[in-house]
Amino acid sequence: MGTETNTEEYGANQIQILEGLEAVRKRPGMYIGSTSARGLHHLVYEIVDNSVDEALAGACSHIRVNIHPDNSITVVDDGRGIPVGINEKAGKPAVEVVFTVLHAGGKFGGGGYKVSGGLHGVGASVVNALSDYLEVQVFHEGKVYQQRYERGNAKYALKVVGDCDPDRTGTQVTFMADRSIFETLNYDFDTLKQRLRETAFLTKGLRITLTDERVEPWKERSFHYEGGIREFVQYLNKGKTPLYDDIIDCEGEKDGVLVEIAMQHNDGYNESTYSFVNNIITPEGGTHMTGFRNALTKTFNDYGRAQKLLKDSEENLTGDDIREGLTAIISIKIGEPQFEGQTKQKLGNSEARGAVESLLTESLTVYLEQHPQIGKLIIEKSVMAQRARAAARKARDLTRRKSALDGLSLPGKLADCTDKNRENCEIFIVEGDSAGGSAKTARARATQAILPLRGKILNVEKARLDRILGNAEIRAMITAFGTGIHEDFDIEKLRYNRIIIMTDADVDGAHIATLLLTFFYRFMPELIKQGHVYLATPPLYKLEKNKKVWYAYSDEELNNILAEVGRDQNNKIQRYKGLGEMDAEQLWETTMDPARRILKRVSMDDDDESSVDVTFTTLMGDQVEPRREFIEENAARVRNLDV
């Protein structure tokens, strides 16, 4: 590779100085992650988080979020109101400083807040910088103060625009995201709903109301949980069968760390534990999660030994054994959180570990002494998990991908591709031998592998690991992908850049796809998070007329084609009931050809994990009523459901 010489002078004048909020507009991804829909929604979270900080300080009881018809947003709270007095250092009203200066706010040791979420205080100014306009109103001492900004710059000085009830305090922020920066300005009601519900769970007693004014009648949801994270655990477990009725919880303060923990086991096999710091989710855990797990493992082992529920000859229970079927929330509030990495994925404060471990050990020991029947149920379930895990260890060894020298070959029914460069390769998981045969004939052999499955795979929501790894279809997938599962998972060993689920476009096909996605989510979530999992989109209709052929992927598309070619007796319309009805050529040109196919990428952010967990549990668990409610609530959003 050659190099080019840069002949331009590099001197002092080439160093750019970005004034004020220019840096944010120049590099928005550094501040909000991306300019996609995810970044757009992040703007709302930043303004809401400032109001939540008021609630954490005991000064706010209600936050209202309105999506207006033009996709502008208003957030209003009944907190103390951003100060309107002059900030001596800046020589400007404090509210203007908050919205126009990075790293300004009441969260940097000034005594305004003991604990805080948000982007370390840069949230309000970043939202302002990335908005076409932002207008703030502060209700204070019977007056309404207002200032407007356009693309981060104040249009006029802070002024009084009216009177209000002398008892009313709070802040109202209205903003319109800048369409020259964001890929979309369309907010998703359900995305905001899930985040705001989670925030309300974590802030006991706070009411958050979300209103969508873009639809008639307006859609509104309000979240208010006096039980806080206890109700969060109930919500996460609503599609499951609890092992016992109680929700075990503790709350306290140690070494300046406020700790809240709530947990309950269910009769399932998956752990659903989520940790938060100052209301910010920490997907990779950290010191608070370490303290929780240490306390749980030691306390239950000590209790099991003391009560003779564990035999002297038996090994100690592992943390995995005890956490089988556990749903738990660990929420701490800390004055100076130290996160590892800018994205706040993991907490690093050492005092958090000690605080959580000490408080949970003490509380759980007392609880188990007072509730021996529940202690016995948990120990018995953990012992069963221990035995199943030993059996699973043998099954797992069979699924680990080894080299040819180790003698474990790829599944016999896999038609592998010949290209050895992972980036070029993709594997189709195909329902049924018939469709599998067509796919093998149709495929581009160099880059497309085919793995046919026989019928519906095991529902991993209802099975222990040993049974899951004993399932031939699941074992074939694990071996083919090459990554291993759970603690053995290694994304670097993935053999295909794209894993494509290709099932019939009917209810059975959708069920098989959901079973597969449930397996990926529970055992290989990084495949989804890193964008390797896709859904193929086979056509619903084939239209033939005068020796010409069209394919339609929805009823709407079919009607559009008919409107174009005319509706008459020469039309031959075939409704595909399954992939097996297509010959290899048709399957290639409609569903497998990279130049013409439609692929849907399955995506999931760390922020979405608790809502994704609830969705899979609801759809694949034993409880019928939550599933019925889910279907009723989401029916309007489902298209092309074959019944």
C-alpha cells in the first residue's frame, strides 16, 4: 500500500477551536452514542434524567413527557426549578449556563445533588446543541421565566413572561431535534414507554406520565410505583410461576452508599438480574453486582450447611446454582460513581461492593431464619440445578467446536460454504427438509451455508441446560456456529457473519423463529447485540400475467402491483403457504439472492434488556394470561399474521 505526502502546512493556525457547543454539533456521536433513532431517544432521557435527579433529591413527584404532533418534545416537572439567579463566575443566569455550557450544572460538588444520573451534568447543554430550537420555562416565586435557544445559541436574555401560582415550582423544557443531524425525528412510543416505566420503578413514589399527541385520541401511559423495585421484580416475573410468594428485599446505607435490593425465584431456569447505579443500568455489572453475588452464594451455602439441607459429602453450591430462576434488581445510589469506560457499562467503586455484600448478607441471614420453608425451597431448587449442571457439563463438551485433529466434525446435515473468510459467509437456518433441499440447491455455495432443522426446536424457557444441550437440533446449531455458549462463548470463533432464520411466512414459521430467537437471546445474546442475526423475508404471493412474474411480500404490495398491471382474469395469484412450495430458482430470487432479498436485522441494545426479557418470558413461558394481554396490546402493530 502506497502513501501520499501531505504538502499542506501544519502549524498553529491548523488547530481548530470549537467555540461553545460547536464541538457537540461537530461530533454528536461522542455525546449521545449515535445520530440514529437510539440517539434521538437519548435526548429525551437526558432531559428526563435531570428531572429525576430532582426526585432523587426529594424535590419532585411528577414528570410529564409529551410527544407533540410535529415530533417536538416537552418535559415538565414539579421540582425546585433550575435557578434563575446570576451565576457569578459566568456572569449569566444559572439556567442559561446549564443549557449553553458543557459540564455545567448542580452535580459537580456544589451541594445541589447528593446523587445524580445523566451524562455527568452535560445532558441539558448537549440536548440544546443538537436541537433546532429549545425553549425552557422556570416556575419560581410566582413568576414564569423563559429563554429560547436555536441550535445552542440564546435568542434573547432570560425574561419573565407571566405569572403563576406562588406555590408552583418546576421546569418545563420543549425542544425539536435538529433534522440536519438526526437520521429520523420519529419517536417510538413503546421505546420511550419502556425506559420511563423502568425509571419509575427505580424511583419509588415518582409518577411519570407519557402522552403521544400524534394519534387520535391521544395515547397516554402513567407509571407510579410506591413499591419501587419490589414492583419491578413483580413486573419481570409476571409471565413466570414464582417459587414462593414473598419478594425478598433489603434497603440501607453503608459507607455513603444507598442500597436497594429486591429478588424472587421462579420455577424457570434462566436468571434475570439487573443492576443500576443512580438509575443508570450497568449491563456489565461491576462492584455492586460482585457484592450481590458474593453475599448470595455465601449466605445460602452457610444456611444450607447449618440446616443440614446440604450433605457433608456434597460440594458447595455455585452462584449459578443458587441464581437459577432468580429475578433480581440491585439499585444503588452513590455520590461519586466511577464507571469503567464512557458508556457507563460497569461500576468500579470499591465501596459499593462492600456496602452491597454487607447489607445483603445481614438482611438475607435474618430473612432465612424467619422463613425456613422458603430457604428450603431455594436450596432444593439449587441442588437440582447443581445436578443438572454436572450432566450439562458432559453435554457441553460435545458441542464445543474443535479442530479436525480433535475429531469433532460439523453436523452431517449442514451444507457448509467453501469460503473461509467469515466476513463473506452466512448460514441459513431453514425449517424442514423440503425447504432445506431447495435452499441447498439454490444457494451460492461459496458463501452460503444451509442448516435444515427438523420441526420446532426445544423451548429453552422451559428446560434445564442438560436437556437443552441434549437436543440434537440445538447441538447442531452450536457446533455449526462455533462460538460455544454461556461462559464458553467466544464471538471471535463465529464462523459466519450473518445467521439468517428462514421460516415459513405463517403462524408456525413465526413460532419457530421465536423459539430460535429465544435460544439465541438466552445462550448467545452477543450474536444479537453485535448484529449477526437476521430474519429472511419470503414472499407471500406470486403473481403471473402474460408470462411475467411479480412477487409480493405483503397484502399492500400485492394490491399495488394489481393496481399497476390491472385486475382481470389473466392474473394468476399464488398464495405461498410455505418455503417448500417454491422451487430452488424461486427461493433464490425472492429470499436468498443478496441483490434482491429483504433481510431484517434483529437488534437489541443493553438498555432494552429488561423489556426483551419480559417479552420472551411472556411469549414462551407457561403463563397464559400475560401472553393474551401482550397479544391484545400489540395486535394493532402486527401485519401479515396468517390465521
